[in-house]
Amino acid sequence: MNFIQNILQGIPPELPEPKPYDPSVSHAPKRKDILTQEEKKLALHNALRYFKPEWHEVLAPEFAKELKEYGRIYMYRFRPNYKMYARPIEEYPAKTKQAAAIMLMIQNNLDYAIAQHPQELITYGGNGAVFQNWAQYLLTMQYLATMTEEQTLVLYSGHPLGLFPSHKDAPRVVITNGMVIPNYSKPDDWERFNALGVSQYGQMTAGSYMYIGPQGIVHGTTITVLNASRMLQGEIAGKLFITSGLGGMSGAQPKAGNIAGLVSVTAEVNSSATHKRHEQGWVDEVHHDLDMLFAKVKEAQAKKTARSFAYSGNIVDLWEYCVKNKIHVDLGSDQTSLHNPWAGGYYPVGYSFEESNRMMAEEPEKFRATVQESLRRHVDAVNKLTAKGMYFFDYGNAFLLESSRAGANILKPDGKFKYQSYVQDIMGPMCFDYGFGPFRWVCTSGKPEDLDTTDKIAMEVLQKISENSPKEISRQMQDNITWIKGAKENKLVVGSQARILYADAEGRIKIATAFNQAIKEGKISAPVVLGRDHHDVSGTDSPFRETSNIYDGSSFTADMAIHNVIGDSFRGATWVSIHNGGGVGWGEVINGGFGMLLDGTEDADRRVKSMLFWDVNNGISRRAWARNNEAIFAIKRAMNENPNLKVTLPNFADKKLVDSVFM
Ligand SMILES: NC(=O)c1ccc[n+]([C@@H]2O[C@H](COP(=O)([O-])OP(=O)(O)OC[C@H]3O[C@@H](n4cnc5c(N)ncnc54)[C@H](O)[C@@H]3O)[C@@H](O)[C@H]2O)c1
């Protein structure tokens, strides 16, 4: 049976053979045993409803075993036999190119070269799921293959509720992930709902099919690391950056360190993650011995050559080594998955990787205590190094939050965190408030030459815009032009032919319309998918990350993310998604995003102008209302350019006056 027939059949008519556990790929850690006996029965009923009753006798014990052994029912038996990767768009069976593009993006998110735990349908971040189980995948692909432009597919946390009549300007797919009643949004609620098979953690770009491998984050990480290093005194070459994590997003750090011209050391406890990044060329050298590692680090620093090292071990051991050996560290951060601290996001010091995995499933309370103890040691070492001049920033992974919850010495006397997040210091005021964010595109032909053409077009557009851009954003423009010029050379593509580029509303719209024109003229051989990370100016309400530089008290509201997605959906997005969780953790953030297909038509041109303008400017407006000066500047510019835009602007009260009222 060929690929097309496989897709069209959905759940196969004959029960497939069971699939043996495949030790050659990285697997999700065993999830904790959270369900009661009655709830386990419910989970089984929930799983079996995807299949005809004749199969239940075989599947019931098998799924119960999966639940016992892995804490989830993945339905491994139904994993397709074909290779998982983004095929050229014309290879997908579909009645509309829009649906075919979504299928391509789903398969890209599950590509073994890209996904963190592909057989558990996890793309990144330890728990960032595309679907909860393989039945959902099979049904969704079948729906996409058969739907028309008069239908919309509705997805509840990976579960395809069905196709509903709509119209050609409506999104083809509307996705919600992890949306729960707010009082039931604690980490254990996720464990329970996910084990029951009724909800999932979609992260940001996992459950919205917009993940493009670590490239997606290399650019943002480069901007962050580059600007963090610009805050240091003296020249950047030879400066030392220490951090952790070589996983889905964190794996971009060594590459970004090299691009920024730094010497970097990244600790990683999972040897298969380290191996993957080394093999892909994202990190230059791997070391197990700290003395040998630092001999090499010193050599690179002396030569002032940009070089990236992986330390195969625990970040706490690395920090404590630096303290003990009085090593001067210039920049420090952390990218363990602390948004998910009890289920494999953070590995405590003093325990092997295997022992930690066992403990988190079998002795969750003990594991929790060891993680918290490790965090206290972690912070103590970081504090000692910052006292000696290291600049440390939180990398949006809930490091500060979880350390404070662990009772680590991370708070100032006024109760605020000792360190700033990268959004507070860097990304917020420099990028998000001006509308710069992680715009991205995928060439659906799969051809590198199409990507080259898009790179060239994007560069020309940016160069032209930068001729007249105001000084407030000239550095951002320049950094982005430098990035796109070097993008090909930096070999950033893993999986689909994709590119990321930080751009503001003007840049995004002009680049997108230029692509659409080039598709129309045949200069680009097939449609292009546009999208972005949710980690952006407007898609995400996240008080400890994207909106951590909102200081009017509204950072705990989620109106912006909801409006963003609703607005995108009626302005022409091809698909939209809204998620609870993502980045900093379940219950900590609401984030939304979109995908849009450019096919060279007038319709695409109309949609892209309307949707991108809203997609960026709604976030700037909210940031402006929060009294962020950079955003006020940006939204006034936008209003000048578009008289139909009328935004409520804030007045500033005199601080002395307000203080005096409460004297
Ligand atoms: N890169 C970015 O721009 C960015 C932005 C915002 C947030 N984040 C956050 O960064 C975190 C990492 O994201 P990811 O996709 O790479 O997750 P991931 O789970 O794929 O990778 C994290 C890695 O950290 C390793 N690790 C855990 N504990 C460790 C320890 N004590 N010592 C050494 N290594 C350890 C894990 O083995 C894993 O490989 C997430 O919380 C994410 O939300 C990243």
C-alpha cells in the first residue's frame, strides 16, 4: 500500500500487527501513575472509542499495558509504516492545497530528525505534543486529505472532533490545546487529563504544526545572546557563556553562541540529545571530563575563536566546578525544561539520567524533593558567579519561578527575582514592543533553491525598508539583514525547507506579499507556508516570559492571546491555534498562533495583508496601553500609515502626584 492509500484509509480496516518498542529513538519518560483504578478504566474506554468493538478484546489489555508502562496510551500499534517527513506538497492526497500544507507541517513536526520523542508524538520541550495518540494522527490526516475549502476541521487537544461546513475564507483547521477550566490547570491536572486522553500540552509550535527544528530558535537565541553580550564591557570575542540543555530549543544555544562570536559551554544530561546535536553540527565538541573541557575552553578564549562545547553531565556540577576553580564566566543562563520540572524537564544533580527517570515515575515525591534540592544548589552556584561579575538571565524556562518555589536564594528583599528574564532586559523592549518577532516560512516544494529565492527576496525587502527606517529600529533591522545574509551558510535547515526571520509588521507584510507575487510569477515553484512561533509580540500572554515586561498589572490576564487568535481566524489565517501551557508550563501561559498558505493568488494577497497587520499590531497596542514607550512609538507609526487603525493611547500620571495621594 502506498503513502496516499495509507493516508486515505485513516484507521486501517484490518488490525495492524503490534509494533515492538524501538530502542533506537528517544522516548518520552514514563509519566507518573496518577489515575485511580476507576479513572484507568475511563482512560481505556476513552482510547477504545476510536476503534471497532471487534478489536477491543485485543486492544484493551494492550492499551492497559501501555498505560501501566508509560503512563499514557499512545497506541503504538497504529504508528504508520511510512517514513515521517515533510514531503513536497504535491505528494499529499488533498482537495485543497491548504489542507495539504497542513499535512506537510504535521509530518514535519513528527519527523524523526526533528521531533524529540517521535513515537510518542512529542515534538519538543519534553511534553509538547502534536497528538495524544496515533489514532488521532491517522484520523486527522484522513480528514485533511478529504476536506474541501467549504469545511473547517476542529481539533480538541489532538482529537479531531470533525469537519464542519464553513467557507473559503475561514481557517481550514482550528486547534485548541490544553484549554481547561482555570481552576483545574495545575501540573497534576495536566497529568490526569492527558492520561485520560482528553487533553494535551501543545507547547507553542508543537501542537500548532509550526515547529521548524532548532533553527526556529537559533535566530531568537542569537539575538538574545548577541544583545546580552553587548551589555558586557569590552569586546565579545573570547567571552565565556555557560548554559544548559541541548534539547528541542535549547539545542540552538551553542550555534547561537558561535554566531555571536562567544566561547560557550552547554551542559546536557541526556547523551542521546548531546549526540544528536553534535552529529547535526550544532555543537563543536563534546566532553565528559571537566578538567579537559576547561583546558579546551581556555585555549579557545585565548585565541578569541568562537567555539561551542557540550558538557555531557549535569549543569549543577558544571556551575559548581566553575565556582570551585574560580573560573570567570561572562554570561550565564539555563534552558533545562523547568516548565515541566517533575516529569523529565529538570534532572537533579547527583543522580544518573536513568535513576532520575525511574524515580520520577516510581517515587514522584522523592523526585520532587531532589529536584528542589538541586535547584537550591544550582542557584547558590549561580549567585556566587554573578557576585563575581557574571550577567545571568532567565531564559523563559521558569528557572526563576521554580527556583523560588524550591526555596532557593533567588529573591531580593522586596520579593522580586534577583535576575531579569531575557524578555524584560532584551527581547521585550528591543523586539516585541516594536513588533519584531519570529516570523517564519516553509517552502512546500521541499526544494533548497526555492528557499534560496525566498532568502534573497526577504533580504532585498529588508534592505529597502531599512533605507528609511527610524533610528529606534535600525539595529534590529541590521541584525536581521546580517542574519538572512548568513542563513544559508549557517546550515540551519533540519527537516522542511524553512526559514525564520525576526521582522516587524511592515517587514512581515512586505516579505509575504513579495513571496506571493514570486509564486504567481513562477519564481518560487510551489506555495509557501507562513507562520510564526507563539513566542512573539502578540500571540502570548505569559507573565514570566513574553509579557514579563508588561508592568501595569495586566500580565496575568490573557485577553491579548485570545483576541489575537480570534482576529487572525476571521482575517484569513489558514489555521489557528490557542494553547494553555507552552514554554513556562501548564497553567502559566495562554498562547496562540497561525499558519497561512501563500499560493500566489489574489485571495492570499488580500488575506495576508489584513491578517499580518492585525497579528502584530494588536500586541503592540496592548503593550502601548501598558505604557511601554517603545510600543507607543511603534503604534503611532502604524496609525500614521493606516488611518483605519485607531488605538487608545495611555496618559502618564505624575509619579510624585500618585505617591502623594497615598502619603
Ligand atoms: N530557546 C528559547 O528561545 C526559549 C525561549 C523560551 C523558553 N525556552 C524554554 O527553554 C526550555 C528548554 O526548551 P527545549 O525545547 O530545549 O526543551 P527540551 O526538554 O527539549 O530540552 C531541555 C534539555 O535539558 C536537559 N536537562 C534537564 N535537566 C538538566 C540538568 N540538570 N543538567 C543538564 N541538562 C539538563 C534535558 O535532558 C533536555 O535535553 C523550555 O522550558 C522552553 O520553554 C526556550
